[in-house]
Amino acid sequence: MVQQVKPSQSQDFVPPYPATIQDTGLKEGFLEELVLKDVYLVNYALGREVAARTMLPFKIVEEVLESLKRQLLVEVRSAGGLADYEYVPTEKGRDRARLHFDNNNYVGACPVPWQSYIDSLKFQTIRREKVTPRDLEVAFSDIMINRKTLNSVGPAINSGRGMFLFGEAGNGKTSIAERIVRSFKGHIFVPYAVEVDGQIIRVYDSHNHQSVSAGNYPKDYDHRWVRIQRPCVIVGGELTVDMLELQYDYGTRLYEAPLQLKANCGLLLIDDFGRQRIDHKSLLNRWIVPLEKRVDYLTLHTGKKLEVPFEQLIVFSTNLNPTDLVDEAFLRRIPYKINITNPTEDEYKWIFLQYCQRTGVPYNEEAVNYLIETQYRSGRRNMRCCHPRDIVDQVVNLCAFLQAEPRLSREYLDHACSVYFAAMGK
């Protein structure tokens, strides 16, 4: 029986506490295999230690260990107090555990059934996030973003579909995409791993998922799930089509979830789109069905196909013109195309001021005006949002070398620009 997951009265998804083996949604034999492998690896363990590692209630682990004991696969070594015992595998149990490791090398948090995971995505869809202008102002408070761009990004987020961020390099497209996640107010639960047809797929990824406290949620939720901030998964020029499929390791006989599965209910940023090592049209073709139908299809190495909701905001960031990359049919599937333009003089000065304050360099508007006159108004180059940060860093490093207090002077700015802009065009 697959455990049915339901939202609470507040409509937040909270994985229900599994009080019995049946509530886990897994076969008892699967749980016995996981527990036996755990005990085998540590040689001897208290039941509560096994429960902590498998994220299962002690009552369930106790029942599984009792079954293993009846099968003469484990035996009690000593009493552990608090109605607990220390278990060790028997010789027969060691042989059985080695056979289980031949099936797969998985140990750790007990997986949840595939269907329970699919149900959770429907409850935790990114489309539940609705941001306001104030939400975005707070999320973007540390970078310069004009009102026109803000008013375009907001509806794109609320659509829960996708957007192109395009424009010249250095104007903060990646920074904008990263801060979109800050505007999300909710948190979600993701499983450490899922089980489907005896196969195990690892979902939780500490690199892409930021765990948060369970807060006011009741302690008796299912701890096979971890509460995280809505994810922000970023991939750039290293992206290949294979990274969007289930990654099967023939050594461990385990699957690693693809990028879009880890990004579900959050944001997936395809950064520097068009610069990937493979034909970008192949990548676009991979997204056609998910963007149109909001459903993706993954294939196990056994040939079984899995249907999974595509519940994420996908953002393509590129320095190239989208019309040079994709055809009209694909652009229709990305409803929001937002041009991130060069900063105005006033915006450039604001960015300069903010970065000076951040680095402790006294802001000198006369020196910044001199910089604008000599480097930009002459037509030598266009302003970029990244220039103030990079120029201030150059000045700080120069002053550190000269053992001088960092300050904005014409001399220091000239030196910084001569180095920074030496091999750069407009």
C-alpha cells in the first residue's frame, strides 16, 4: 500500500508520520534489507541508532529487527536501556547483507515511495508562490534593478512557467535569477531518496538544497523527508543532455536525480545559455514537452518510463539574442523575455556607492564623475553593472600593495581602469 500524502489544514504539505510498517508505503522485505545492511556496516548497533540513521520511527525499526532476529539474521548482544537492545549480525546475516549489497549499496535515510513523492509535488507546486512588488523590493534590495525590470520579473514568477533573461554580459542576469528565490516565502519538503520498482533514486542534494528548521511543524512528521528552502539549481556551460536524465551508477546500482528533479518546486537556472558544449537545439528539444505539458518523462535503466510533474520556474540566462538561439515555436513556450539593459549614469553611481559602503572605501562622487567622463562619455565603452564592483576591487588591491588607505582618487582609478579594461572592448 502506498502511503497517501495530504496537505494539512493550512494547505502546507507535511509528510504524515508513519506509525506502522504499512504507513511507510514500502514492503517489509525492503525495510529488512535496509536495516540489515545498516547493522552489518557498523557491526553492532542499538535499535535507536538504526532508527536515527534510517530516519524511521523506533517502533518500526524495533519491529523490523525483531523479524530479522526470528530469521536468525541478527541477535541481541546486550541490553541498551530504555527498552532498547544492541544488535549484531549473525554469520547468516552477514552473508545475507552481502547479497543485499549486490542489489544496491544504499544505506541511510529510508526512501519514500515514488507515488508519495509525485503527490507531494502537486501540493508544493511553484505556482502557489505569489510575489508582490514589496516582496521583490526586499529580495533585490542589495542590487540595482530598475522598476521596469522588476515589473516584468514579478508576473513571470507568478506565472510559474519560464523566462529568458538576456542582455550584455556583466549586468546581473545571474544575480537577478538567484534573488528570485529570495522572494519565495514558503518552504517545501523533499525526500532523501525515493523507491520505485525496487530501484532507489537519491533526491536530496546538500549542494543544491538548503535545509531549514522544521519550525512550528509537529515533531511527528515523516523524517524521511527534509524541509528545505525552495531550491535554486544553477547550471552553466557544463550542461549536457545526459545531466537531464536519471544518472545510474553501475557500481553502486543507485540513481542520482537529474537537475530538473532536484529543482522541482523551485527554480532551475540555465546560465550562459547558448555557450554549452553541445548543440543548444538538442537542449531545447529536451524542454519542449515539459514546458508545454508541465510533465517530464524519465527512464530507468530497466526501460521503465516514469512520469513526473515539471513543477518549477525555468530561467534561461544568455548574453545572446534569444531569436538567434531558438525558433518562434520555442519562444512561445517561454512567455517572458526580459532584456537586462546597461545601467544609466545614476544607476551606475548608486551601484558604486553601494559597493564602496560594502568594502569600506570612502565614496568620492567627484572621482566617480571623473571616471564616467574619461571612461564612458567619450564613447570608449558602455557601462555595465559589474564595473563598479570590479574597479573598486582593483583600487583596494592596489592600495593594499602600496600599504595605503584605500580611497577613490583619479590616480588610483586610472591605474585600475588601465588594468581592468586593457583587453576589453566596449
